[in-house]
Amino acid sequence: MKKLKYIGITIVTLILLGLAFYGFMGGFKQVAVSRESFGQTEIYYSTHKGAYENIGKSWESFQKDWESIGITDCDSLAIYLDSPDTEPSKLRSVLGCRLDGLSAEQKKQVSAKFKTFSIPKMNGLSASFPFKNFLSYFIAPTKVYPKFQEILIAESAVTSVAIEIYGGSSKSVDTIGFFMPVGVSRETFKSLEDAFQ
């Protein structure tokens, strides 16, 4: 009987610890969606094709490439071209760094090594989520995108891509930003799609 009691206490303790950790990660946070404008922003980028859980390796490779030309910080974002229900092997993501803040010489080096893209000024849905550690990259989308989807469905609105804003790689960040353009043609991002061919 005592053994069962200890097992029960252990299980309850683990559940409470799990709930506390989930709360710490922002799991119980209510996501507030606002209407905002994004862009115009010019980026240099690399691509990732495949499951999102493997995107870290592509980021590491991209980082090595920009560090190889003497750049020490990337004001990073990612553009997701496909909906999450796409077959994982066909998912396409664009990993980007803003050109803002780079010197003329650095911009020249970047243009010689990477493709660039100008994100036009767009209106859409915006939200943010607290960043605690790498697990935030997995929890945040499960909280934010359902809220975006609710609004898109309620308003019969159409979106073309999803953008996640991560911030500077050499500075500590406390939030992940999310943006979905509304009423922006998919054709706007055609050159990014072409980069996968």
C-alpha cells in the first residue's frame, strides 16, 4: 500500500512539475493578435526543404556561410512558404538575415555570396510569444497559428506565407515575432519559390 502511495505522489509531482514548466514556457499565455504593417525589409537568405524539426542544421550551415565573410550578427527571420499540413519532405522555408545595419562593403560581399530578396511593405496579422529557450520555437507556433487561423476563417481572408522574426543572433532576445500578410498575392514571393528549383 505504501508503495502505491509513493507511486501516486511521484506521478502527481511529475505532472505538477510538467505543468509548471509548460507555464514557464508560456504555454498558458493568451496570444494577442493585432493588425500591423511589416516591411519593407531587404534580406539575404538560404533555403531549407524538409521537416521543420531539421531546420536547425540548415541554420547552422547558413550561419557558417555568413560568418565566413566576416559578418558577426544576423538580425534573423524565416519565411515559411507552405502550410504545416504539407508533406514534411516538401516543406519549404527561407532562412534570412536583414541587410539593415551592414556596411556598404559587407552588403557587397553578401550580394556576391547569397541571393537577396526585398520583402515589400504589407499589412497583416501580428503576434508575439515569449522566448525562454529552444523549446519556444516548437511551443510558440502551436499557440499563435491557431489564433491567426481563427481570424482568417472568420473574415474569409487569404494569406500567402508566414513570417517568424527571431532577432539578433549575438543578442539575447525575449520574444519571437509572428506575421501573416493578408491580401498579398503569392506571386510576390515567386522568386523565393524559384530558389528551390
